[in-house]
Amino acid sequence: MNVAASIPAEDSQDTYVPVPQDTPQPNPIAALTRAMRGRWRTAVAGAILLAPAFAAVGYFSGVQLYESQAILRVYPQESNILYATGEDSVLKTFDSFVKAETTYVASHQVMERAVEQIVVQRPDLADGIKAKDLAGSIEIKRSDSLIVLKTKSKEAAFASQKLAALIDSYLALKTEAEEARTSVRLSELRSRETQLAARLSKLRSDQLEVGGEFGLNALAKAHIEKIAQIDALAGRKSEVAATLATLETNSAPASADTSNQEIMRATLLDRAMADLSFERAKLMSELAGLRAGYENHSNMRFKQKEFAKVEEIAVIEKAMSDRRDQIRVLGQTGALTDVTAGGDDTTTAEIQALYIKVKSQLDFARKEARDLNRRRIELDHIENEIGEAEGLLEETRRALEVIRLEFGRALPGYAVVMSPPSTPVDPAEDTRKMMVAGGGMAGALLALAMTLAMALRERRVRFAETLEPFEHRLPVRQVSAADETDPHASDLLRNELQLQNLRKPRLVGKPPVIAITRANAGDTTEFAHALAQSFARARMKTLFIEADIEGQDAEMADAGWSDLLSGTAVKPRDVDGADHLFEIGAGHDHTLKDRAVSAPMVRAALERVSGDFDVVVVSAGSLQDRLSAQFILSNSEVAVLAIKPSDERVNIISQIDRLDSLPRNGSVAVLRKALARDPWLAVRT
């Protein structure tokens, strides 16, 4: 009976050589998919609960926004300011002005003024609003010469009121700034007008003081007459001086020759006539040139200059007329000192007295001529200043009139409301729909995320493919949805164990020992007993040993494994209703505990009871709770790790080294009560 091996004879001589296998690279998507396997119903149920709740929250959180729009148009002050007339700066100036106006609309002071107006109009909605908030809620864009204003609000009327307040504030501030700028210019020009008027009044006063009873033309005429008088006195003085010099010479007689003196005076008068004729011709030429330059003109300055030239010519002609009369008188009387030709000679003392008199008259005439010339120069300068002051005063008054008439035209352009703020009827944006959709999606995603988080935190095995990375050391031979006591599943497992490859040759005369164990806490009795019954049904003499001595009730048990370990002879007993099946219970030795078991004790016990059997199935208990389970595995041919989906992965992984190295031919894993979605359920049942 001992030679009836469950494994082919040719395999008994093979030496097991482990084949190195490449560790598969982890696939994160596959890991997530595996983690969610069997949990989609939970995720869908959570989504069904959370999605409507989040959608309702989104609906009440969403709002309807109404959009209002207004347009400002900036016009140029001149029609050709938009065209390049040789200078691009003209076009650039207007474009820069439009940019500046756009920036001014969005400025802080305009927003503050608008906030003040909104607070007065809508105190219920404008409570706590600031200029920064208003600027953030209004969109301001420039398109060529248009300034487009847009805003959104939960209330349609409030949206248009915000834009209306902003436009009113902008136009009001522009008007105030223009009025302030105009008032400054007007005040400066009025001050200049007052100064020029005071200066003009002072100049006219100086004109009266300097001119006295003479005007500029009268002074010029008097000066010319005085010059003619000076010329006459100078000539007469020269004549008297020459006569006196002749009388004082040694060769001259004691008295002057009246005839010679008359001849000399006539000669001087003739020369003076020649000089005056030359001066008259010069003035006539200047007058002709002046009239040619101002032909067909009625300018007051030209008339004054023409009148002055005519007066000068008249004075020279009068002087020439006087010289002619003097020459005629000399020809008639021949007297220099009011004596006849036949009178007595004039004495030297009389001529000297006459010389002194003529000299004093000449000095006085020159003094008067100098004073007239000074007054003439000063009066001419004053009149020039009066003309300049009158021109400046006239220009200032003209500028004042321009400012008064062209108010608001100091800048390159002006802004008007092209399109007033509109009051929307339909909402431009309804965030409730988006919030409902987003809330529903968020609820579904949250349910999925919670389910995925729970799956990733799952410590249970759940599916057999979790052990795929360790299958080269712990192959999974069976994945079944059946219970641990299912006969069919036990028969399939029996066949798998009979086909198990051997690592080491089996000892002749010794039956194979199959140890049933768990990595987690739990009982292995039912699983091991069902497997032993399967071997018995195959007409193999099978011994079932309950080696979990602390997992059974020792008080009600017969002599068994604990007694066998203590050295007491124990005879296997038949199992009722099962042919070829014998069993040894846990025993009732109270002195022997799991911690007191050693490897020689287990080896000796198995050798004493297994000699007459074909297969020995041992229920070793849990590797996590029983120390003796390791000794049983080390004395077994193969170990069967019983797994349930609820077992923790970490416990299985921590026992893989023992399961692989302690049994002579390694260990296999069996998953019972598998979940319906286990992918290995269809191929490893």
C-alpha cells in the first residue's frame, strides 16, 4: 500500500530546480481596476445617493447673472484729426487721448464717485461695496474710438444702474475738471488784462507828462524849426566872428568895411540856401518812397509818418523863404548892423557885443533843441510801448472771448454716450445649470473616489490574482466558490495534489504527509477532513490528524495527537460511514501546550502512526497563532494554504517564505468561497 503513489513514478526521480521568473512590472491602471472589481455596485449606489444631493446644493448655490452694456464714443474736436496730413503725431495724439479716456473711466476716483451714487440709489444692494469691488465687476474695453462697458449682476436693474452711475460720474468729473481748467485759464488771462490796462494807463500818463502840450509831430516840427534857427545863429555867429577877426588884424583899419561884410553875409546865406535845398530834396525823396511803399493803404502809422515828412519839408521851405528874404534885404539895405552904406564904420566893441549876444542866443537854442530831441525820443518810445501794450491787451481780450465761447474744446476730443446702459430681460449667464451638472458630477466622482479609497485601503485578499506576484513560490491550485467541506472541490484539489511536481525524491515506504494550514487566524479542521474524505473515496487508506491541540475541547476528546506527542501510544480509529478513512483527534493531554511542542516530537509522532497509510492529512492550524504548525509543515511533503477572500494579504505575504521552504515539495494555495467576480474562478476551479 505504501508504494501506491499519487504522483507518477517517473516524476519521483526528478530533482526540482526552481525556474527563475521575471517579476512583472506593476501596472497602476490594472491595480486600480482590480481594486474596483466587485465594488462598482457600491460606487453606483453611492453616486445615486450623493449626485442628487450635490446637484441640489449646486442648484441653490447657482445664480442667474444679467448683463448690461453701455458704449461711450470719443469724437475729435477737429474733422481732420483722424487723418495723417504729413505728421503722424496728429493721429497718434487722438489715439493716445482715447486710451487716456479709457483709463480715466476705470480710474479710482470715477469708481468712488459711482459708488457714492449707487449707495444713494440702492442702499439695499450696495451695502459694503467699495470702489475696488465695483471696478472688478465692470469690464472696460476700447475698440478704436469706442469705450465699451459691460457688467453682470444678479438683478437686471442693478446691472444697468451700475453702468449709469459710472457714466454719470465720468461725465461729471470731466465737466468739473474742464471747468476748473477753464477757470484757471480765465483767472490768469483776467489778471494779465488788469496788468496790461494798468500799464497802458501809466504809459499814457507818462505820454502826457513828457509831451506836455506838444504831440510827437509837433515836437518833431518844433525840433526842426529849432535846428533851422540854430543853423541861422551859427551862420551869423561865424560871420560876426570873421568880421571881428578882420578888424583885430594889424593890417585892417580901425573900423569894419560895411560893404565887404555885406558881401560875406550874402555868400553865407547863399550857402545855407544850397544846404536847405539839398535837405529838402532828400526829404522829398523819402516822402515819395514812403508813399510808394504804402500805396492803397490807410494805415494810421503811415499817415502819421507821411504827415511828419510833409511838416519837415514845410519847415525847410519856410527856412529857405527866410533866407531869400534876408538876401533880398541885404541887397536892398546892405546893412549888417542896421546902418546904411554911407554911415560910419561899426566899431570893434559893438561887433564884440553883437558876437556875445549871438553866441548866447545860439547856446540857448541848442539847449532847447536838445530838450526837444530828448522829449521826442522819450515820447516815441512811450508811444511804441503803448502800441505794444494795446496789442497785448487786445490779444488777451480776444483769448478771453475764445475761452468763453469755446468752453470744452481744450482737449483733442470729447466723449458722449453713444449707447446708454441697457436693462437686460433674459439672463446672460445661468450658473445654476452648470452648478447642478457640476454638483451631480462631483457627487458621482466623490462616491467613486470614496469607493476607490476604500478599495486601495483594503487589506483583504478578495481575489486570487492578488497573489499573482508570488505564484512562482506559492502557486494557486484552486479557486472555487464552494464551501470548505464541498466534496467536489475537495476531489479537484486531490487531483491537483497528485499532480504536484516534486522538488525532492519521495522516500520509499513513507506515505506523503499533506499539511493544511492558514496564514490568518482560523480553523483548518473542516477543510482537512473534507480533503481526507476525498482521498478515502479514491480507495486510498487515509489518516486524518487533528494537530491543532489548542483549537479543540481537550476535556471531551479521546486520546489523540497531544498524547502522541507526549509518547503515549495512540491507535487511529475508524470514521463512521467512510471506508479507508482513519483519524486521530487533538487528544486530551492537559500538560502539553502548543508552545511545548518541538520538531523531534512532531517527526517521531508522524513516523509512529503513518507507516500503514497511503496518505496522511494533517490539520496544522494557523501559522499566525500556532507555533507547532511550522514543525508540521517541515515534516510534510506538501502544504495546502487555505485562503478565504476575507483573509488579510499582509499575513499571507509574511508567511510565503515558510510555506515555500518548510515542506519538502513546497506549498500550494487554495481559495474557497471566492467572490463571483474573481477572474480566476473560471479557470482554476
